[in-house]
Amino acid sequence: MPQGQLSDLDFKSAVGKVDVAFQALGLSTVQIQDITKQTTFPTDELKDVLKKVEDLKKELSEKETQLQGLEDQLQETEEQRQGLEYQLQETEQQRQVLEDQLQNDIPPFCILPPKPSHDVADRVGEVANITQQLKELKQANENNVSYLYISGNPGSGKSQLAGLLAKRFYDDALEDPCASAFVMTLNAESLDTLQESYFSFARQLKCPEYAVTNILNSKDLKIEEKIVNLKTLIGTKIGSYTSWLLVVDNVKSTSEMHVHLPKTGNEQWARGQLLITTQDTKSIPLTNSFIQHISVSKGMESNESICLLAKLSGIDDNEKGKMVAQALDYQPLALASAATYVKQIRQSKITSHFGWNEYMDKLEKGKRGITETTLAETNPSYQKSMTLATALAVKEMIASDTVIVHAFSFLSLCAPQPLSPEIMINYIQNIDDEIEDKEMIMMRIQRCSLLLLEEDETGVYIRVHQVVRDVIKTVIKDYLASHRLEAINGAVTAFNRFIEDNLADNWLMQSNSIAPHLKAFVVNIENLFSKENLSQVFKTGMLKLGQICQNHCDFPTAIKYYEYSLVTYLEKLGPKHIHVAATYNNFGSVHQVLGDFERAKEYHHHALNIYLKELGPDHVDVAATYNNLGSVHQALGDFQRAKEYHDHALNIYLKTLGPEHIDIAATYNNLGSDHQALGDFEHAKKYHHHALNIYLTKLGPEHVHVAATYSHLGSVHQELGDFGQAKEYHHFALNIRSEKTSRA
């Protein structure tokens, strides 16, 4: 029978069994009787169910087949896993062996600061001297890290010199076959560049790459923390080397960067040295047994500068090279820029004649910036020109240091020549009431990389390179314009105070250093103020400033200072004040030297009238004015009137000063000259002898006033026909002057 169908017999038999069962259970059989009467049943649903059952059986069979396949694959994979695990064990063993080898591998390496696009000077002398300092520093710190700082202004060649020193260190280290050494350069311009350098450092030392990579890729660590971790990682390797040199280049802020460098006392870093280059001299620690400091701001040696110019420019001319090197203050970047520019210009046939004379013309016309662009555009290791780098440094210093702002302001008013720090300190104290400590000011000046301190037999002086001076004048211009009253008055007071404190006894010799600055200063006054406003500007006169210029034969400048003083005194003190009289006397002296005797006489008479009214007829200032008038009348040839004025002066001096004063000696000499001109040689001789005796007593036998008096006596004896005595006196004068000249 087909599935799902029964024969009648089978059906009845099945129903009967069900009926009996229901009866036995005491259940109703009514529905069973109804089913017995049915001839057909709904089997389509059952067929569907049966079909689904068959489908499920088939699917189950397929799944079982697939499962068996997967079990076979799983078994195969397990076998492969076991094989790979065995290989991994072997690889791990190999890795461990390699890591052990790496831990013990200490390959030498030398990573120097980037080289410029041009040849550099060997700087043999400097390299030898500093190398010796490094050796001595290491000998004193065999079990401790030591530091050598190289400071300097922008363009002074700090990085180049550090590279030469590092190469010398490495070459010397390789000569010892038992030594293991390295040189590494860290770019400390910023935290980012320092971090990159430390990563390179770790890889050079063969630190585990996974450890380096983990630090590099960590998102939870700040830059400072990454550097700390890298230093720790590097510390595990660095102790394997017998010596090393770490060049920390381009440090912007020594105080901020120091925390990220190896510390003294750390045994892991004990065998090496740090060579640190920076402009930030104010933050360099004081020197001690493990810290030394060298400044290269003064530039290269003259011969090396000349050779570098010749090498880079192709012009072999020592004399002109010396001239250019001096004009560029021997600064490596400036020298390289100049030589590169000249060489580039000479490439063209049209300008092949261009040489150092033409270059100096451009420099003198203020076109330095144009000459610096060629190198800046072609030098990937340093893309700033000398002027730009200096300007950035000046602006940074101005933004962070009030003392340096005032120092730069004062320098912008002065000449390029060296300047006494005492004048600058006076200026800063005058212009800023909050800055009183002289020693603190001097310390800040000393620790500024743009200010150079030089010493000679006459004292200590401050100077700046020409490029620094040019930049300062440009950068400080706006500040100076808004503070011009304070700046000018502060400068006048500073100059006057310096003159009063230092130049009372010997103005001419000791004022050499101040005279150029007074000339430049008066030009700046004219640029900042009109003549009409001068009386509102100055709190004090400038007679002493004019007198310094007059003593150094700078008469136009002296006249300007006298004019400013006269305007100020007339406005503030009135026309009858003795300071006005003193100014008239100074005017008279200048015009006498210039040969305008009538005008000189007029000024001295103005002075005399004021002095007589204000001081009386027996005052020394009246005597001095009589002397001045006598000298003017001598120059005019009116010797009788000259003698009268000199007699008036002598009488007053004898009353007020006594017979042995040097002003009386000068008056005796004047009277001697008057009498000689009048033909009274005996009186002339007598007066000159009086002068000589006083000068010998007061000034000593080798003074120039003694020499002048001997000359006067020689001339008188010539007039008297006593040529032997005349010759003797002239010889005395000549010997004194020759001795003075040889000493100078």
C-alpha cells in the first residue's frame, strides 16, 4: 500500500483496538464510532509533513557529510597549528639569541649636525684648543657626565664648529682598537625635533624596535613622557660604550631644554660628554668642575676668514679678503653669504668683473640683505640669512629682557666703536627707576650673546657686530620713537656722569673711547627733535659733551652741543646765568681754533660781562676769560692788548689760587709769548722760567706742558742769539715728546 493509506481490514482492526482501549479506560467511544464510518481522511497535510521530514533527513545527511569534512579540516588545521607552534618556538629561540647578540652589539657610529651647502673652514686652531678642553673636562670627570657649552650670536658658526669637534672626537676614539665610541646629534630647536632625534638615537643604539615603536605610537604619552621613556631605553644600551659625545644642537632655551638631557650623577650616562650649542647665554649654568662654556661670538680667526672667502668666491686676494672679513666681523655665515653672492654674480660674463670692491660698495649703501639671499635660498641646513637670524634673536631678547631693551636702545644712539659699560649702566639706571643694581645690569649684559665684551690696557668695553647694530637700529626704532625724551635725557645724563667720574684729570687720553659716540649721538638728536623743541627736551646742558668733541678736534659737533646747551640754559636759567657765560666761553674757544677770531672775541666778551656781574672781578672764571681774550688778541696780532688781558688773569689767579697753581703756569707762558712778540725777550724768558718751575713741581719732568715750555724757552733763546741754549731746550722738548709718542 502507498505510504499514508490502509486496507479496510487493517483500518477496522486498528479502530477496534482503539475502541477496546477507550472502553477499558472508561472513555466515550462516540467519536471513534464516527471515524469508523469515514471512508476517506485529509492526508495532504500529512504528505507535506512527510515530505518535510524527508527533506530534513536529506539536509541532515548533507550536514553530517559537511561536519565530517570540517572535522577533517579541523584535524588538519590542528596538525598545522602544532607545526607552526613548533616553528614559533624555534623562531623565539632564534629571536632570543639575536636579542642577546643585539644587547651585546655596540657598533660605533657618528651622526653629525647637518652640513651646509658650501665648504666650511677647518678652524684648526679652535678645534685643537676646544678638543683639549673636552679632554681635560673628561679627565676631571671620569665617572660623571660633563658639559661643554658653545654659545654665540646667530651666524657665528656654533653648529659647524660643533660638527668639527665631534668629528675630531670620533676619529680620535677610533684610534683605540679596544674602545667603543659614538657621536650622536640631537636637534634641540624644539621638543618635536628633540623627540625625533631621540627616536633616531635609540635606533642607532639598536634598542629593541618593538619598544621604540610602542613609545612612538603611544597615544597616552605626551612628548615629554616619550622623551623620558626613550632616555630610559637608551640608558640600558649606552653604558656598553667606553666613551661618547652627544651634540645637543640649536638649543633655544637652555633652562627649558636642560630637563630633557642626561643628568650628572646618572651612572648609566657617566662615560660621556655633552656638547651644547645655544644663543641663550643667560641661562647657561656657571662654570664648575663639570661645566665649561666657550663663546664664539667674536667670529673666526682672521687668516681662516680670508681663506674661506677665497675658497668660496674663487677670488684669491688676501688684502681685499682681509678688508671684507673685517667688515663682516669674521662671522662664518656672513662670510659664506658674501662669497656665495660674489661667486654667483661673477658667473655671468656681463658681471664677471664684480669683486670685493663692488661688494663693499653694496655693503656701505645698506644693501647687505640683497647679498645674503643667494646662500639662504640654496642652503637647506640653515635657510635664514645673517640679517634675518639676527633680527629674530634681537626680537626674542627684547620681548624677554628689560635690561637688554634699554641696552639696545642706548646702542642705537651710539657709534659702532666699543663703548664703556659704565656709560651703558648709567643710562639704564637713569631711564628705569626699577633697575638699580649695577652688578645685576652688568651680569645681564655679560650674558647676552649679541653683546661682546672686550678688554685692553685702557679698560673693558662693549661692542656689537655691524649686522647686530644695523638690526638693532631697525628693530628698536618704534620703541625709541615712543620713548625718545627719556632715551635722550638718559643718555645725556649718562655721558655727563661718566665724564665727571672718569675724565677729570686727563680728558684727552681717557676720552678717546667716548668721542665717536658723542658725534653719533648728536646726529640722533637732530633726527629725533627739531631745534625749536630742544629747550623742552633737555633737563641738563651738554657743555662737557661739547668739550670732549672740541678736545678731539671735532669742532662741528662741539658747536652743536654748545648750541643745544645755550638754548637750554637761556630757556631754563635766563641770559645772565654763569652757565650761559661758560657756554659763550666755549663758543669763543671753538671759533678761535677755527680762525674766526672776531667772533671768538665777541663770545668771550659776552662771557666776561656775565661773570663780572655775577661773580665779581676777582673770580677764577673771570681770570680764565681774560686768558681767553688774551689768546684771541695774540691771534689777531694785538700783543699789547693780549698782555693786558693776561696780566689781569695773572693777578686774579695769584690772589685766588696761590703762586704754584698750573693755571698760573699757563698764564706765565701766555705772558712770555706776549713779551716775546713785543720784543721783550728777557721778560719773556723770565715768565717761561716761572711756568717751567711750576710745571716741573706739579706735573713732573716728562709732561707735555713741560715740553711746550722748553720749546718756548728755546724760541726765546733763539731770538736772543743764544743758539746753544736754544738747542738744548729744544732737545729737552723733543725727548719728552718722542717718549710720549713711543709709549702711545
